[in-house]
Amino acid sequence: MNRNATWIVVGFLFVFSLSVFGEGTVPESPKNVKEKQEIPDTQIDALIDKLESKDELERDKALEELKKIGEPAVKRVISYGLKTKYHPAVVTRLIEFLGDIHTKESADQLKRFLKSSIAEVVVAAMDAVQKHGDEQMINQEILPLLNSENDMVRNKA
């Protein structure tokens, strides 16, 4: 094949690849696609409800799915999950979720749970605040818990 024919073939393949794969488009990462999708409240609520399951595997899977949804689920976790779920095991899982999602709303909720009268909830909130890595919140909210009357809370602080 001569040199001109080679360039014609290369050009054809280039144009063909653009028509098939698009001009310079890069597929979006699943994280970006998930953020742009509107997740129905009913889907988030169903995952929150599964956190009450007797099946540990189902609870773990529901929590992982909430984490995959990420920030779009924060408002619903706060408005539905934390207002209707009272069992400490469920609340601590919701707090764990908030610890993984770094938003102002999640930080505000974590501050609130640091003042809970339930030791397990306070400990979960301390872990979540540490995940956030907010030094100011740690100094202002967690260090005072060193004086807690509850051994479990004091030892964790």
C-alpha cells in the first residue's frame, strides 16, 4: 500500500471512530451519573426502612446503597429516617451514612447527635464527626465529652 492510501485508511478509521464513539466524549463516572439522576424519595425511604431488617446482610446492603446515592439522599435521611426511626441500631447506621457524606446538613445533624442521651448514638456520632475531619467540630463538640458521666462516651472521646 502506498503512503497516500495509508493516510486515506487512517483518516477513514478516524472519522469512523468519531461517528461511533462521539467527538472527544468521555463516559461519565458512575458517581457523576448518580449525582445527576433524580432519586425518588420512595426509593430512599425503602432503603432506610431496610435498615430495620432482621437480616444483617439486607441492612448492610441498604446502607451501602444509601452511600452510593450519596448527597442526594441526605435530606431524605434527615427528614424521614431520623424523624421516624428511633431504634438505636437504625439511628447509628443513619449516623454512619451522614459521616460518609460531607455536607453542612450532615455535620449539623452529627452535632445534634453528640448531645444524645443514648451512649451508642453519641459514640456513632463521634466516629462520624472524625470521618468528616472537621477539627473545629472535634475540638468544640467532642473534647468536652471527655467529662461525660457515661464511661462508654468518655472512653471514646
